[in-house]
Amino acid sequence: MTTELVITCVKKNNQGNIMQVGIDGEIFDVKTIAEKIWARENAYFTIAMGIRVRVFAMRDPVSNEPYLTTTTNPKLPNSLNFLPKCRT
């Protein structure tokens, strides 16, 4: 049985890419979260306009680096981009 966790904030780099996410007051690297999603160890969600939305792990087609998104369609907005900045 996978654990379901809610991402509540993000930390971005200077280019605006999400590098870390906040869950229950702790900060985690995107790579760590992506690996847990791919291993089906945990399932991650966020709240977008009052609706619980699943978070997916994808790989950038150019850099092959993992990233997190709330949609598998790159033409749709990623709700994670609208989360507040993590404080810690």
C-alpha cells in the first residue's frame, strides 16, 4: 500500500524550475520524490483551487532530469507552479 502525501510549497531555481518541494514541513529534492513515485512507494498530490490533484514524475526530453507535474500534457498548466514558496 502506497502512502499518500500532499505537496504544499515549492522551491525554484533562478530559471523558475522547481528543485525542491515541501511536505509536512519538510523539504525534499524533486529527484527523491520522482524516484518514490516511479517505485510506487508513495503517491503525491497537491491542492489546486480546492481540488486534490495527483502529481506525476516525468523526465525532461533534453536533459533527462526528473521533474514533477500535475499533468502529463505539456500544453496544460502545472499546478505546482502556483504553490507558495517554501520558507525553510
